Amino acid sequence: MSERLTIPTEYVDWRTKGLWWPGEPVTLDEFVARKDHLFDGPFTWPLMVLRASALDRNVAALADFTRERGLLFAPHGKTAMSPLITRRQLDAGAWGITAATANQVLVFRRFGVRRILLANELLDPKVLRWAAAELDSDPDFEFLFYVDSPEGVAVASQAIAPHATPREGARPIRVLIERGVPDGRTGCRTREEVLAVAREVASAPGLDVAGIAGYEGPLGDAAGVRGFLDDLLGDAAALADAHGPRRPMLSVGGSAWFDLVAETLGGREDVLPILRSGAYAAHDDGLYLRTTPYNRLPEGPESLSGALELWAQVTSTPQEGLAIAGMGRREANHDQGFPIPRTLRRTDGTEVPAEGVEVFDLNDHHAYLSVPKGLGVRPGDLFSFGVSHPCTAFDRWQVIPVVDDDDRVVEATATYF
């Protein structure tokens, strides 16, 4: 589904982290047109950038994977909240975009996304009324959200009651009944609960049962994931028998098991399978490097690579074996491990692999690096770092330059968290 997005006009100015811009503001388009070089442009450290070649390769990899295996794809937009990445995903053939919160739905709608799946329960009447009004005003807009309780159905039904009266062109809001896993987060725990909630939806004016959804991420092994997917298929079959639709949607997908999702659901005609994986676009050098299904797939792990690079300057080498870099918790995410050193760029411009270097602690704006003897790290040198878990990396940066393999800015994206 290719569509023309509306990207808001954003500016580079004195507030833009990672840039030294004491002059007058310029638009992101004007900034990109300068084609500044990463190492002699108006940048200051630390700085987060996206590597264009890695980003393009990652987006293409999942587009090819889902198309070849008979899956629709609604990549999760929460990772980056970036119109640039959203546009790339839709241009590559994504069926829609997934959101996690109501505010994210509004952001993607303002971008102009026509099909949005809210992978969460929605019990806010004002948001439900907005969604119903959007469906009324735009026949090309599609919106789905989750329910897992009679209370959720009742709130939705009451909120949209003014829009539920029969009239020409009126469309119901479609919902997915969420199935969860024991001790997991949201979602019905049994088929009986799934069907009970579906009955509530079927009898509620203005709502329509679209299918089943689940999240296999909490399950730690392949057998558990396969069992859960089989449960979802059974739920979908029971739902179709009881309430329709004939071919219910079945939406699943984190970023660690999409190979099993494709193996179980790809190309089926009894369900409409929708994958929601999102971290793949940026990938990483930690969590997802270890857990990506491409470690098991014949395409190989090189199909994805870390597109985020965090550059920081060495500010002090106070004792042997220790270097301090000018980045910390305000710039670098660390919920799934500290940043991963990639490259050391010396003050003379030469680069060597950062072999043996490790981040072992972070303060607000300082990183503690253990460095091997003989590497010769000195103040003023730069390190590039990969990240672990991109979903908590983007939200520390309001503007992220995109650089080509010659280290020149070719695009830039604002983030909308």
C-alpha cells in the first residue's frame, strides 16, 4: 500500500541536540540540502545518526519476507515514530502501520496513514469518538483496535453511540479480540473468554468483529510459540463459525519469532494473517542481533544490520584502561544492555575497529569505557556505538540525520514521541 504522506515542516535551530546551530533556524529540507559531512559539518557530540544503506536494506528485507511468505505487514511504528521510516515502509508495500497508544494513532493519522492498527485496548471515550468521526469523514481510512473484556466493549459502544445510528455511508469500528498468554500482559486467557467478548462485540451497535490478535513475544521457546499460534488459529476458526467474518484477520508479531509466524500462518486462506514486527527497520547490535529470526532463516543474519549509530567523543583518559566518553543515559538507551562500541576514529581521521572496548557504566552524560592496553585512546577521539533495543533509542533524539556511506547527510527525520 503506497500512499503519499504529509510530513510536517520541522526545523533545525539552537535547540537541536547533536547540532551546533547558533544561527537562524532552517527547515530540515534546507538542512539536508547542505549535504554536510558528519565529521566537518555543524555537528557536536554526542550525536545519533541513521545509516541510509542499513535502513534501506532492513526495510527491503522484511518487505520481501512478508510478500514471499503470504503475510500482510503492518510494521509497528512505535520504534521510531518517524515519518521518514513510515514512508519507506509503506512505499515498500506495507499493508498498514501499527501503533501502541492513542497518541501514536493521532501522529500516524496526521502523517496521512490510511490504515492504522492499534495493538492495544482502547477505553478512552474521546479517542473512540474521534476514530468514529474519522471513519465517517474519510471513506479511505481504516482503523482497528483490541478488546479483551466486556468492559472494553461497553466503553466503546457507549462512546460511539451517536455515530452508530443507521445512515448511508456509516461504517462500524472493527475490533480484534485479543488472546494473551498465561502471566502475560493483556488478552483473554481462554477460547471461552474470546468467544464471550466476541458475543458482546457482535451485539454492540457500531462495532464489528474483525478477527483475532495476539503477541507471542513473552514466550521463550519455539514450542511455546507454535502452541500459541495454534491456539490463535483455533480461536479464529471458532470466531468465524460463531460470528464471522468468513476469513477473520489474525494479527501477531514481535521481532523475535516472525519466522514461526510465517511458517504457521503464511499463505493461509482461512485467516488473513497480519505481521506487526517493527524493530527490524533499525535493527541493533545487541538484543535483536542475538534474537532475530534471520539467525535461523536461510537468508542469513546479514539480511539485517544495525542502522543506528551513536557517536561520542572521548573527553578524558584519567587512568590506564579507562576512557570517559561524553554520552550518558540522556543520550544512550541501556534497558537491554549498554551501547556497543563499533569503531574508534582518531583525531587524525583514521579509523580502527573498537575491539576489546566495552561500556560498563553510564552517568547522565558520561560513559565509562574499559579499553585494552595498547589501543591508544586519547581525548578528542571519537567512538561510534551501536545500540541494543532500538525501541528505546529513538525517543532520546528529536532530530536524527541520515548519512550515506560517505558520511554525508542525505536525509533527516524528526521523531514524534
